[in-house]
Amino acid sequence: MSINRDKFGALLFLCLALIYGYYVSDIPLLFGDEDAPFNAQTLPNALAWVLGVVSFIQLVMPAREEAGSLSAAFQGLKWRRVILLAGMMIFYGLTIRYLGFLISTIIFLSCGFAILGERRIKVLLGASIPIVVAFWFLLSQLMGIYLAPGDIFELLG
């Protein structure tokens, strides 16, 4: 049986969508939010459905190319970048509580852009800082979602 990387990726994402969608119901709701049209489960549920539908469509569509084997489908990929980006995601998850949303997200995006090949400091900071600040403003100021500033600021006073 031959499978190409597009079909294999679609199958993995379909499994991820099914597992993620199954566990969405475990997200606790505030009292009285059970019947609200928008609650803590709404966006994760929508994400699971969109991911599942797109993955399923990708899985059933005709293949663009035929690969002889799964190993042949993954030859030539840039695994170093994948590993570095995965490491940055782990770093982000470990530092967001200590450094806070703003600092850790700016570091994550800047390093992610650098891993993907951008070398100009002005572009790295000019792209990451405005995006993070705008997203922080949207979440904390407009939507009223509390984003902890980080333990480092509490230690500094």
C-alpha cells in the first residue's frame, strides 16, 4: 500500500481533531454558561470541527502525486527546523507563566521567524511586537480576558 505525505498528514490531523473534539466537553463552564450561545467550549469545538472537516476533505480528495512509500514521502523535509520550532513551543509553554504573555510570545515569534529564515532584526521585532501587542489588547482590553503579567514582574515589584 502506498501513501503520500499529504494523505498521511490529513489522517494524523483527522485523528487529532477527533481526539481534541472528544475532550472539548471536559472544559469546565461557569455556572449558567451551559445554555449560553458562546462559552468556553465554543471556540475549541469549532476548531475541532473545522480541523476535522478540512482533514477529511484532504483525505478523500485525489492525491496530487504518488509516493512509493511513506519514507519516500518524507525525504527532503527540513527536520532541523521542525525540531527547533517544537523546542520553541516547549520553551514557550514553560516560560509563559514566568515571563508573562507579552514577553514570552514576543520571544517565541521572533525566534520562530528566525528559525524560518528571517535574519533582519527590524523585521523580526517589527513583525512580532505589533502582532503580540495587538493580540494582547484584543484579549485583555476588548474581550476582558485576564492575562497574567508573569511572575517576573511580581518578583521585581
